[in-house]
Amino acid sequence: MKKLPRPQPLHMRGELKKTIRREPVVFTVYLVLRLIVVASLVSAILRREYESAFVCVLVLVLFMLPFFIQKNFGIRLPGTLEIIILLFIFAAEILGELQSYFIQYPNWDTMLHTTNGFLCAAVGFSLIDILNRNAKIKFTLSPVYVALAAFCFSMTIGVLWEFFEFSMDRLFHMDMQKDTIVHTISSVMLDPTNSNIPITIDGITSVAVNGQDLGFSGYLDIGLYDTMEDLFVNFIGATVFSVIGYFYLKRRGEGRFAAAFIPTLEETDKEADADHGNSPAQTSDPDVS
């Protein structure tokens, strides 16, 4: 007896078509970036650069995350947020790591960490806002507390990422926390009296290790400046979105800019439409009155 074909592929195909119709711009960006990554993957394999090939495979998997989240958790991601997530992954892994943009462009890492702070605040904000709007959960916070929770969520993610970078540098000598050349240092380790008095060395123009000059015009800092700068720009991004989110809640969804970055539950969207006297069909078709 022959087994009937499984309907899952057709179902998945239908979901994909529905997604393309709903967000054609998002799908176009996704398709273009995916083709570039696939080309990079093939090129890396031909050059036998298997580490680069692994990064490309990882990026292809990460590209599927927005669709996976929406399909399996009933969370709707705004098109603008999806595009920024895709571009962020591409900019960090393909351009930053494989194309060495982190080295060629000093502000590349700063831009990504600022964006990360903004996006993580949006995610944290949406998690709390979804709970606030869910009638089944007795959980209500004022706009100030929601904004504060979003800010803390974003900063926590930023700190955890710096922990990860430090661990990779410490255990695998990766140098993810990029070094900085400085010309002044202060340290109590230089105090010959051991009295906890910081001794300053100014105007450093060269440093030698084991008798060999490193060839830099100053002292080589070991990642502290990079870490603090990353956390600071993460702080800026988190603060900006938290303020935007606060006013978004105060006006209960009137801000289009904030709404472009805040994920929502499909059920929550339907409930909101019902509260305004609209059916799902009415909200999807502006011509229906």
C-alpha cells in the first residue's frame, strides 16, 4: 500500500507565498542577501577557507530566524524590523568578519553596537508590552516602567555579548575585543612604594615586548577602550528607543516610527482591531467601510 504524500511542503509553500505577498520588500532584501551569501559560501569552499564557509552557513541559518519566529510563535515582525535584522546580520558577519570591515572602517563596530542597543530595546519593549496587553495575564506596568525594562533588557544583552567576546579572546585568542593605541597610561602597578598611588606615563611613542619594538606609535591597550565604547553606544541606542517607546505607549500606538520596530502577537493585533470596531478583513483592506 502506497503512503500518501505528506502535505507539509505544500503548507510551507503556501506560507512562503503568503509572506511574499504581505512583505514583498522584505522578501526582495532577503533574496538578494541570501544570493550574496551563497556566492560567498561557494567561493570560500573553492578556496578551501572552511572557517569562512562555516560563517556563511551560520548566516544562512540566522536569515531564517525571523520567518521561523513568526511561523512558530505567532509573533508578527514589522517589515522595517525584519529588513534591519537581515542587514545587521549581513553587516556583522559577511562584511564585518569576512570582508574585514571591522579593521578597514574603525566606526563599523560602533555603528553595529548602536544598532544592536536600539533593536534589543525594541525587543525588550515588545516582550513587556505584549504581556501588558494580554488579558489572560494579570500584569500591568506604566509606560515609564516598560521603557525602563526595555532599556535594562538591551543593556543586559550588550553586557552578555561583551562577556562572550572576552571569553573568546581569553580561551581561543580571537581578539574580538579590538585593541586601541593610547599615548598615556596610569597604573598603581608602577608605584615602587606599593602605596596604591597611580603613576602616569605620558607621551608614549613606542612600546617594546621582549626587547622587540611593536612598531606602534603608542601603548597597545588590550580591549578596554573597545569594550567601554561598545557599551556606551549600546547605552545610546537603548536610551533612544526607550524614550521613543515611552511616548508610543503614552499615546497608545499612535507613533508610526516606533510601531515599525515593535513585534506584536497576531492575537493581540486582532484584539486591538476588535477594540476599534474593525474585523481582520477591514484592517487588511482599506477600501472596505
